[in-house]
Amino acid sequence: METEYDDERQAFSFIIGIAVGTLLGAGFALLVAPQSGRRTRRQIQRAAEDIGDGTRERLGDASEDVRRRAQRAVRAAERRRDRMRDTVRRSIAHPEE
């Protein structure tokens, strides 16, 4: 009969196995890589910079889109407020209509 402790131990062992396997795989890849470590690091750095640039651009686009939508919502709310105010004023000025 397995206990909760056994389940946690198995999960921990699995995570440790993945971590060790990842480290071994990365080390092996560096050993057999057809280019120097310096060149590989530069490629990784450029790729990370490209990802960062793309992310910043997408965030900028998204924030601009949110700003435009918020402005449209504010204008629509102001128009509704003005129409409601005009309706109230008319009903006060001419209560019989």
C-alpha cells in the first residue's frame, strides 16, 4: 500500500531525474557542438535579445491597443452621460411631455 510519503518521494525523484538529465544533456551538447562555446554563447545572447525586442514590441502594441480602447470607452460613456443629462433637463423643463 502506497502512502502519501511514497507519492511525494516518487515525484521528487522524478524531478531530480529530469534536472540531472537536463544538465547531462546540456553538457554533452556543449562537448559535441561543432562550434566554439564563445560562438554558441553569442548566438544564445542574440536569440535572447531578439526575443526581448519582440516581446517589448508586442507589449508596446498591446498597451497602445488598450489605451485606444480605453479612450473609446471614455468617449462613449461621455456621450451617454451627455444624452442622459439632456433627457433629464428636458424632462425638468417640460414635465408634461
